Amino acid sequence: MMTNHGNRITQGQFSFLPDLTDAQITAQIEYALKNNFAVSVEYTDDPHPRNTYWEMFGMPMFDLKDAAGIMMEINNCRKTFPHHYIRVTAFNSVRGVESPAMSYIVNRPKNEPGFMLQRTETRGRQIQYTTRAYVTDKPAGERH
Amino acid sequence: MPPTEPESVQTPTPVTSVDLRKEMAEVGIAEVLDELDRELVGLLPVKTRIREIAALLLIERIRKQMNLNTESLTLHMSFTGNPGTGKTTVALRMANILHRLGFVRRGHVVNVTRDDLVGQYIGHTAPKTKEILKKAMGGVLFIDEAYYLYRPENERDYGQEAIEMLLQVMETQREDLVVILAGYGDRMEKFFQSNPGFRSRVAHHIDFPDYTDDELLSIAEIMLHDMSYKFTDRAREAFVRYLDLRKRQPLFANARSVRNALDRMRLRQANRLFHDLDRVLGVDDVMSLDESDVLASRIFAPSGDGVKKPAGNG
């Protein structure tokens, strides 16, 4: 991919930027809390872009006043899954919106082998394209 | 998001002189302390301790501005005293003071008891305690009747798990939250004896004394004033006698008992007014608590000074 050097997966906000520092993550969480979003931490080891629902690390956090509590949870998740993708999602529960308003990656594996573009020839020599992450050759839990 | 600049770029050159009065006005700490003096009756030793702590915090703030070496302060406190001596009220003020001085980021108070921290079955306690701790981050965690966390008679009690989590966070995240433990004096003493980890992590032990009769009376007057009521002169005299008798009964809970007594007097006053339907009531009638409203209390019952009914809240 032209703009994505180094095979980093680019999902969610800020994914074309260098990794966020903890101070930057804290600032983003504070923005979410200011807007009354419920923040949650999620992880996965399947980087496919269509893998929408990641595993939840604990419950979504409602009624928090300060980012420190969520940072604590992020660090816990990093400790438990050091080689997984971890993202922070902020859910906006306002009626009519009711969907994630923010989502960004806060942890990624050191080695991201990227995706393979698979071409399948079908009827009339038509080509179907699909992408497949190299890591998903291995079973879940042994991927990174 | 624009990348935040490294902190060293933003720090201004260290100041070399600070006008203490100006600094105090800037953080508005004097107002809070004056408010404390004005709105809380009595509690002299408590106010003195809070002033001392506030002074320490203010100086620490100035030292920080001067780029002097500042050890991160341990601000966890324990409030001990009998029921109704204003521990919760002072905890709220304390949160305000800490917030103004920048030692907690939000200044909210999360008020919990054993039930909020300790779970019912194995594996329930840790998430519950963690949830509360996360909510309290950036503010003050007020644990009322903290000694219930520790139940020595049951060695499989889950309270110990909550205590361990609390201790760990109290130590490692001192800049994120301040824990205030509250409870009755003698039982807190026992609690600290059996949990030495707590004693050493709590820097300020503040003891709340009981109120004197005069203080209780002025508390009553302030409460009545807030509710737009007042005593007639004779009612005030009767109330002084009431306090004297009530204090000798068991389960006397200082200001809380006063509040309950006032609520009952309001009830009697309303009934008294209601009985005479033909009257035209003025503002004064509706506002005044009469002697008879006070004297109708069970405490004045002739049978043995009311001592016979210890359950009486009177």
C-alpha cells in the first residue's frame, strides 16, 4: 500500500500517525469523558478489516470522571495481551446516535506481517479478490 | 490531534519569589477555609488540622513552582469520631480544598461502604473494588465505617481482598486519588491495629470531638434557619432542656439526632396548626416552632425521665 509503509494496519482514528503516547491517549480519553461517552477497551489478534467485533476487556466504563481509571485498564490489558491489537472505543449513547464515536489502536504487535491479496478465477475468467492476514494461518492465541 | 509538546518546553522558568497572599487568593483556598469556619459549628481541632494541611499543600505548590524537589505527598486520611460529628461533610470540603490546590484533578467524592467494595462470592470482590476505584480516580474515595472491611472472625471473608487492592492503589497511584477512611474512634483503632499497612499509608489522622450543648443549639438554629423555621424564645429554652435529656440517652448521634428531633417537631407543629381549622395563619405562625412542639417529646415523659425507652429517638 502506498501510504502505509511498514505494513502497519490502519484502522480507526490516528492510525496513519505514529503510535500515540500515553499522554496523548489520556488526552483523547479526557475528550471522550467530557462528551459523556462510555469508554471501553477491546483486544484481538485477527487484524482483518472486516473483523469488527473485538473481544471486550472488562465491561464498558460508565460514570467515570477521570482518565486515570481507563489508563489503568489499558495498562492491565497490555500486560495480559502484550502482542495483541488493543483499541479504545468510546460509545455515544445519545438517542439517535447510539454508536461508537471514537475508536483508536493503543497497542499493536511488534511484528505485523500484513495481508495477502488472493485472486480467485471464477466463471468467465472473472477475478474475485479477497485479503487474508498472514497471521491467521496460525490458530488464535499463537499469532503474534 | 496535534502532538503534545514535550513537557520541558512548556515549563516556565522557575520563579524565585512568591507573594503568599496573592497565591492564596489565586487558588481561592482562603474562601474555602472561611466557609469551613462559618458553616461548620465547633470542631476546632478538625479545623486546625485542615488549616495545617492546607498550609502544607500551599507551600508544596509554591515549591513546585520554584522547581524545588517535591516528594509526592501522601494525602490519605482517616476521620474518627462519634456518629453525627460531621465526618462526611468535612470530607466533601476536603475534596474541594484538594481540588483547588491541584492535588486531585476533579474534586468529586465517591462515598462507599463495605457493600460497595466487597463481593458476595469468590471472584466478585476484585472487579467490584476495581470499579469503585476507577470511579474515584481523580477525586476522593470516602470509605464510611471502614472497619467493616476487616472481619477477623471469618477468615474466609472477602474483605481482605478489597483491603489488599485498596492498599496497592493507595501506594502506587497516590497522585490519582485520595482515600479517606471514616468510622468510630475505638473500632478504627482496632482496624488499624490489625491492618498495619493501612496505618502507615494514612498520613493524617483527624479526630472529630463531640459537640457541646451550645454548639448543638447553634447547629439546630442553623438547620431551622435553612428550612425557614425558627424557635420561639420559650421553645428554645425547652430545646436546651431536651438536648440535655437526650444526650444522656443511648444512641445519641450529635447533629444527626438534632436533625431528627427537628423533623419530629415540624411534624408536631403541622399537626397543632391543623387541629384549629378556623384560624387564619400568618407567616410567623407557620415559621415558629412552639414550646409545646418541643415538650411533646417522649423524653419529657414523666416515667423515669424517658430513660426506660432507650430505643427512643425521642
